[in-house]
Amino acid sequence: EVTLTAGSDNLRRLDADLGGDLGGALGTQAAFRVTGAHETADSYRDVVHSERSVLAPSVAWSAGGRTHFLLQTEFLHQRRTPDRGIPSLNGVPAAVPVSHFYGEPYDYATTDARNARFGVEHAVNDKLTLRNNLQYSTLSLDAVNTRTLGLSTDKTQVRRQVTYFPQDQANYLNQTEVVYELDAGAVQHALLAGLELGHQKANRLVRAVTASTISLQAPQYVAAMPNLSALPLTIDSAFKADTAALYTQDQLSFGPHWKALAGLRFDQFRQTQADHRTGLVQDRNDSVWSPRVGMVYQ
């Protein structure tokens, strides 16, 4: 399936969804799917523009009828104009045309996100199932934004600040579960136990400086893009976090209509924040028990 979309403010979009059977080529039960889209658009706001592309291929296959695999990936690229909207005056948006933009044409925010998930499920027998899901994702942001700080004393000029804030982040998550179906006569149990391990790391940098003011009623874009690497450094930090969790639950079925659920989860969380400007490192450790109970009439 392929879809083309056109709209106001130069909206143009292409969507595609392709899929099919791979069993004959691989000699097993297998299928693939690829979805994607590309979009460009302006805005009812002056200067503002966006461009986005996404591609998400996936494949599923099985081995021996009892073991199933699923691999899913996603890639996103986006470039847009950061827009802080219209400044406020006396607690409400200023009385200016809705199209007025108070940043600069060089403002941009570029985001690249990548995500991969791999799942395995194996039925040991009719009662016992094992499964594991592994996920990895990254996110990078490169952005410059001329943001508003308020109005001048005479309420005719908009005070502004140029901010440069590149960031990057990576996440790892693995979840292993065991499910056992137990028939206890009038009550059926779906017993589940799992282990979850996660790791996250991120780096954040912020450089900022006061920018020239711009007219509230008639904004003109005449400022030149500053030397970003020379802007004063306000934030330079690194963050990492580790999570470990154990959980168990029992889903009970009473006849055809009633179900009950009881579960308990224990999380242990550790985070570290390092300030590269001062050398200060802060650590924090937390743990928590999370019970859950519920009743459903179906």
C-alpha cells in the first residue's frame, strides 16, 4: 500500500507499507514487513518548516513450530524549526498576527532516533513458555533555538536568548519471563515470573547567550548565526542509570467471565550525574516494592 498526501502550507507526505511471506525463500515459516514515510511541510507560522523520514522494517520467523522470533527496527530522522510561539503580554498572548515568529531563520532542531527489538518465545510444552525481549535504542539531538525571554520595559521589543543544546542518549533493556499455565479444577492459573535489566546513559550540553531584541509588532530577521562553539557554557553533564527488577504475578480465571490478578514487583534503581564543569558527581540509589491486584468481569 502506498499513500500520497498533499495539504495546505506545502504539506507533502508519502507513506508506504509493504509485506509478504518469506517461507518459500527460507524454507520455514517467515514473513516480513516494511513501513515508512517521508513528510515535508511549512506552517501557518512564518519561517517554520519541518521534514521527517521514518523507516521501520521487521521480520518474524519460527523454528520447529515451538520457537518464534521477531526482529523489529525503526529509524527516524527529523529536522524542524523550534518555535516558542507568541510572547505573553499581561498574562495573555500579545495582540499580534498569529503568523509572527520571534526566532531566527537559522534556528533548527535535528533528531535521529534508532530502535531495535529482538524477541524470542519458546513453548517447552503445553504448560510452560519461556520468552526474552531485548531492546536497544539511541537518540541524538542537535539544536539551536532563539527563544523569547519576555518583553522590554516599553513593551515594544521581545528579549531573546540563543541556546545551543546538543544531546545524545542510549538505552538498553532486557526482559526475561517464564509463564506456566496451571489447571486447578474450577480455577485456572497463569503464573508469570520475570527479570528486567536496564541501562541508560546520556550526555547533555547547553551553551547560551543573550541575543538582540526583535520588534513585537514587526519582527525582522537580520541576526547572523553565532559561533556556537564559542557561546558561554551553562551545562555540561553526563548521566547514567541502571535498573534491576524482579516480578511475579498470578492471573486466575474463574469460569468464563471472572478473572483476578495479583502481582508483586521489586525494583532497584541507581543513577549517577556527573557535572564536567565542576567535577561534582552525584549518586542516588532507590528500591521499591510495587504490589498490584485487580478483578475483571469479561
